[in-house]
Amino acid sequence: MPEILRKPIFKAGKTYDGRLISKKQVKEAYENTVAMLDDGYKIPVKLGHEDFNQISKGWLMNLVLDDDTIFADFVDLDMEIYQSFQSGKLPSVSIELRNKVYWKDEKYSNVISAVAMLGIDQPAIQFKSEVSTWFKYHENINEGVNMPEEKSEKFVIEQFEAQKKEIESYKAKIENFEAVIQEKDTLISEQENQIEIFKAKVQEQEKKEFETRKTSLIEKFESEVIAKNRLQPSEKDKVLQTFEALNYDVEKCENIISTYASLPEGVLTKEFASTTESDVQLNKFDKAFGVTEDDKKKYRG
């Protein structure tokens, strides 16, 4: 079967996007990958990184570390892939590096999981020979890949500054919300105070209106009943107690006044007009205007 021997696939150096691949990282990837290969692990060859076909185009074997570069043999290649490589249509390769791999109850970090043959994508690490390679991080499979110290420190600082700005932004939003809430609370407190003031004014106004109504009814009773000798003065308090029981309701109290005022002058003030007769008259008023026995006890004793 077609094969390509001792092809460089990964090396230390600076990538096109500014990352620095250290010798330590290359050595770690080599040692971990070889350990897994010795334990039966296989590294598939793909046609580009987006090759999701489940059929491998070949296999990567016989890894060798020479100084800062990893070399490998591409074996059992599809004829089409091999011919494209030989004709220069697939001049580059790109490894896929996984940070966490579980294999036969063992956990490995920074392991070469696949290698892609490239023809269109721009390589990141150039070799002196015409053959080049591209080291690529796959975000979806490389969570937690250890970056070199130079890059790591800069990355951490940038992330820290970005998080500081985000926190400051949230703090500003919270302070703004707190200010709005405080403003709303102050407005609600002011409105509650206004309501209490309004209620006090209403109560005061109702009290004044009650006193005015009471005074007016008593004066009318005095002028139209007592002054015109329609009722004995001694019976006045009983009538006023009835007014009290009716809460000085204008219509009901004026009906009582009108009834007494319509009596002949002196009819309830003559000597033969006993208290019993007056009581009978009051009882009629009580019944007519709904004055209960409890009202009588409360206001008349």
C-alpha cells in the first residue's frame, strides 16, 4: 500500500498567529502519543480538518523526535491521497492535538489525535525544505491545552483585564439600578406621606362637616320645636339622643323635626301630657327610623 516515510508533522517555532510552540511542548506531545501508540492507539490521516467521513485515509506510525521536530510515517494511504501528495496538490500537514484523552483506563494530555493532509490552507510553521507543516489548535477538542509561558502570561493578563472591565461594567449597572430603586423608594415614601396628609385633611373636613350638620340640626330643632312649644324642654335630650343614634343623618333628623313641628302648639307641654306620652312618641320615631335597643342603651343610658 502507498506510504510516505519520515515526514515532519510538528515542530517548535512561532506560528503565523503569534503563538510560540516550545521544545518542551513538542517533546511532551511526542512522548504521550508514542506511549498510546505502543498500547494499540491509532492516529488516522484525514483530508483536511473538516473531513468528517468515518473512513480513515491512512494511518500515522513510527513517530521519531529529532531535536525540536516530530517525524512520522504515513502508511496504508488511499491511492488518491498518495498521488495528490506526490503531485504537490497536498503539500502540507496539520496535526490535531487533544488535551485530554482517556485510553484503556489511562488519562493522557497533549496527544496527537489525527493528522490532516492540506492543499489549500496556509501552513503556520514553515520548514527549510519545500515540505511544510501546520500546527493547529482545535477549540472544540483542545480545552485546557497548555500554552508556552510567554503566550500564557500575556493571555492571562489580557483575560484578567477583560474580566476587570466586565466586572466594572456590571458594578456600574448595579449602582445605576440601586440609584433607580432608591429614587423609586423616595418617590413612594413621598406619595405615602401625601396620602397620609390627604387622609388627615379628609378626616378633618368630615369632622367639620359633621359638626356643622349637627349644629344646624340642633338649632333647627330648637327653633322649630322647642321654641314653638311643641315639646317639653325636659324631653329635648331624648330627641337629641335619637339624633345621635342616627349619626345626625340630615334626612331622618329633619323628618323627626318636621313631625314634631307639625303638632299643635303646646300639645306635648300641657300638664296632662305625661312623660309616658312623650316616650310613646319617641318609640314611634325609633321604630320608624330603625333605632335599635342597643342604640337606646348606648345613647340614652
